[in-house]
Amino acid sequence: MSSTPPGPKGLPLFGASRQYARDPFTFLTAVADAYGDVVHFDLGPLDTYMLTNPADVETVLVSEASKFRKPQFQDRAIGDLLGDGLLMSEGATWKKQRRLAQPAFDVRRISTMAGMMTDRTASMLSSWGDGDVVDVQLEMARLTVEIIVDAMFGTDLDDERVRRVQENLEPLGARFEPDPLRFLTPDWAPTRENRQYKEALSELESLVWDIVEERRGTEYGETPASSVSAGATGEEGPMDLLSILLRAYDEGEQTEKNLRDELMTMLLAGHDTTALTLTYAWYLLSQHPEAEAKLHRELDEVLDGRTPTFEDVRELEYTERVLNEAMRLYPPVYVMFREPKVDVRLGGYRVPAGSAIMLPQWVVHRSDRWWDDPLSFDPDRWAPERTGDRPRFAYFPFGGGPRHCIGKHLSLLEGRLILGTVAQRYELDYVRDEPFSLRGSLTMHPEEPMGMRLRARD
């Protein structure tokens, strides 16, 4: 047996980075089909091992997770953006921050937010009308920004500040699109892209500090008057993330950098994936009227015109299946990276310490080894009788193991309530004749505007 996994031969210096940058989704699928469970290639200077067997994914994320860490090889820009927030921190720092943040994501607290989520969804719908065309990605992003700021910052964002967030997401995302030349360009170089990235980062940091100062100007040990989501108040005060961090700051457990890093991470990661999941769900429903009709039947039977509540969510089984299937076909986080701290053995091959391990949800979620008719939209594949033989990590939109997404329950509740509230009132029809294309960044975005025509339901 060869000690090195097979893989495509790239160009000197660039490796396979040009093919990856041109179309990461086609590239990842092609090399998995050609070379199997473990594929070796260079992404520029990165010695990369891609794993597509769920058993190997589980090894990295769960059973031998202590041998792996978040990658040290990612460029400085992501460190500038997220710092030592929960997504990027390691070791004792991560454990401390996770322990501090956990009460804000407690299921009992999350359950109190359902009314806030549906109220904000209803507010969005008040500006919609029969026959209107909306860019559903922008609408979902605006809504989920408002929800995450209410849920985790304990405050409201007015329309102007929501606009500031959305305007600055584009240059931030562009900085992380695959580019084979980027590793040759230092972060300090006065390029147009670097300048726009730094300006957008500065603008969002300013917004975060504005919110912090506003909360400091109130008694953040008490329930914020402007927030409808501050429920599950503990003995020390409200349990939104910002209140928790501010109390820890006052007690000397947090620095201003800790505050900044956690809040930037929450603002960006806390809304984007949910907004994208809903965007892809609306698109898929528009292309599959039989599934859309089944969703409407469930909503009519369970809710009978009522606004969905937390208690209703358990009965919205098909609604949940639609979201699961959207995340399978279009996982917002389409690839994850880990770095082995020691030499490890995966799929029969030695993988050296310090290399890049790639775990591609895009490939695993769409593999015909683990899924019947994998490219079809079939929410009923999530029925209990059809899930028993599937490997656990054939599906991992929220990661897994000790570093699984802390916001999973918040995102799933939010997705079901928004989908249920909107779909009771409207059918959304995709306005273009051709499918959209995909753009890879930190998350997977549609390349084109996602225009949807609204049709009011009778």
C-alpha cells in the first residue's frame, strides 16, 4: 500500500489551487470521484488531505478530536476578523469562552425566543405584498441579523444599522473567496481588496462597540427594556451573551479583545448560515411544487392559521425535513478544516502533523455511497424509517464532537419558525429560468440575486 494517498498533480507553487479557485464545488466532487476516500493535493503552499468517508470524519471530529485543532495555516485576515472568538480559539481559551457562552444557548432560554422570532418575521412580512419580487437572500439575512442581535446582544438594530451590517458583509466575504494569488500577496499590501476588507472590518467593529457602549450605559444586570428575548434571566441578571460577557469583564475574566472577538463572531456566524439555509429552502420548494404543497398541508393542519409557537415546532416534522434536506444539498458551511497536532493515520494513510485536513460537507452530503438519488430534493428521506442505516457523519452541517456549533438549537428553531410563518401566507416562485451559480467564501453563497415572486395563499 502506498504511504501517500492518490490525488491530482498540480502546478509548481500553485498546486491545485487554480482549479479549486475556479470552481471549488466541481473540483471537490471530481477529485473525490476520481481518487476515493482520502485525496492528497496541494492548495498553494498547503499540503492538503481531503477525507470523504464518514468514518474518517467522525475520527477527526469526535473519537480522536484531541489530536486535532483549528487550523494554524489560515491567513491573518480571518484572525483579524474573528480573533479568538469561539470559532477560532483553541485550548484553555476556547474552553473558558465556551463555558461562559453556554448559558446564552441553553435550550430553556432558546425556547423563550420563539415569540420574538415570529414577531420579527411578521414585521418583515408587513412590507411584503402579493405579486412583489423580493431578493430572498437579502430578506433572510436582514431578518436573521435582527434576531441574533436581539437574542445574543439584548438590543435592537434599527434599519440603518442593519443596512450597515449588510453593506459590509460583501467585502468581508470577498476576502475569503478562493484565490491562488492571495497567498503571494501580503495582508499589508495596499491592494483594492485589502483596503475594502479593512474598511468593512473597521465599520463592523465600530457598530459592535456602539452596541457595547449602549448596553454599558444601561443596567445590563437587569432585563434590557428594548429586548423581547432576554427571558430565562438568572440570579445575576439577563443571560444574553453580551450581558454575560460584560459581567465577566467587570469581574476581570474578560478583556476588551475577548468582548470584541466573541461579538464579531456572533454577529457574523450567528446569522449567515441560517439565512442561507432558508434561502436554499425557498429555492428548492419553488422548484418542487409537490414538496411545497406537502409543507403547506402540514402548516394548515398543525397551525390552522395561527402563528407558530415553540410548542408547535415538535409537530412540524415535514418543515424540519425541508430544512434538513436544504442543508444536505446546499450546506452553508461547505468545507471544514482541521490540522493534526501529531502524525495521525486516516483511511490507511499517514497524515503528517501540521498538514491541512479538509472535511467537505459538499461532497459527503451529495455522495451516492451514503444517499439514494443524492442530487434529488427529497425531504422524506429524513423520515425515521429511512435514516437507520445511514452513517452518522454522512451529514454534518453543524460539525460534530466537542467543537460542534454552539448555536445549532437556536438556528433550527429559528429556521422552522420563519419557514412556518412565511409559508402560511406566501408561495415564493424563483423568477429566473436558469439555476443560480454558487460562490465559495467562508460560507457558500448564491452568485446571483435570489429574486422570488410572492404569491399570497388563499
